[in-house]
Amino acid sequence: MENGFLYKIIKFLFDNFRHLTLVEWLKEIGLKIWCKKTDDKQKRINCRSNIVDGFNVFKWGFLILLFFTHWTNCFLTIFVWYLLITNLYSYFYHHIWSDNAIKLEITSPDRARRRFFLLMLSFSFSEFCFAYLYRFSYVNEFEWSGYATSAKSVWYSISSSFAANYDTVKPLSELGCSIAMIQLIITFIFVTIIMSRTIPEIKK
């Protein structure tokens, strides 16, 4: 078997997991509504870009709403984890794994800048998702100096990403340590793997 069976399994999983992400469903629906009668490649690219932007606005607005309302329950915790995982996957798939990403088909400076902007947006969203989890979903798994606040959770999230010390918040349990370690791993993926290919050389 060419490339081995393990590669075939991994490729199948990566190529099909995107069908479980909300943004991919929205792109499919959007293309059928606005680009059904056109095969113009640039128009379809623009449509996908606008849908991605709209989804980013939605998920950021949703997360900010959670912070302001202090809403937390099992369903919201699961959904935030889902957004975290699909946020990382979507960036990885479209900028590292897909055929277009491997070919590095960047045709203009604006597309290169957009790629970098999306990296920063995705990374920041990951930081704030973890901040929400620390502040509300797993607040009792951490020791807070004084009392828990959103500002402390954001600073702890940032410090955890870079393995820095932030003595104001400390994990109390194995679960708390595990969540912080997951965040560190995600940061490693963003910074050391994805960022290395975020600004490719523009085709002349």
C-alpha cells in the first residue's frame, strides 16, 4: 500500500473531521445559496472568506457574551471545548494539511496578510476559551489569590500558554494541571508548527 496504511487512516480522519465543524457546514450552505449558479473561482473564494469572517464574529461574540453573563453549565462547557478543538483543527487543515496549503497557493500580499491575521485571531480565541474554562467551568480546580475574576483567568491563560509563572492562580488538582498542559500543547502547535508556514513567499 502506497505511503503505508497508517497514513491512509490519518488522512481519512483529517479529511473527514471537517464535516463535523460548523464553519464547514456554513460554507457549504453559503456556496449553495450565493454561488450556486457560478463556477467563478474567485467569487467562490470570496464567499468562503466572508462566511469564515462571519463565523469568527459569531464565536467571538458568543464567548464575550459568556464572560459578561457568567453563564456556565455542562452543555456550555462541552460547546466551548468543541469550539476550541474545531478552531485548532480548521486552522491546521486549511493552512497545513489541505492540498492548497501544501502547494502554498498565495497569490497576493493581501492573502498573505489575511493568513497571518487569521492565525492571530485563532490563537487569541484559543486563549480566551481557556480563560473562560478556568474562570467558570473549572474554577474550583484552581487556587485563586483573593477571588476569581475574568482578568485573572485571562492572564493565567496567557501565562499557561508560554509556561510562565503566574502565582495569582495555581492548579489545585490533576484535572487543573491537565487542562493547563493541554493549553501548552495547543500553543506549541500554533507557534512552532503553524506559524512557520503562515507567511509563505508570495508567488511572483
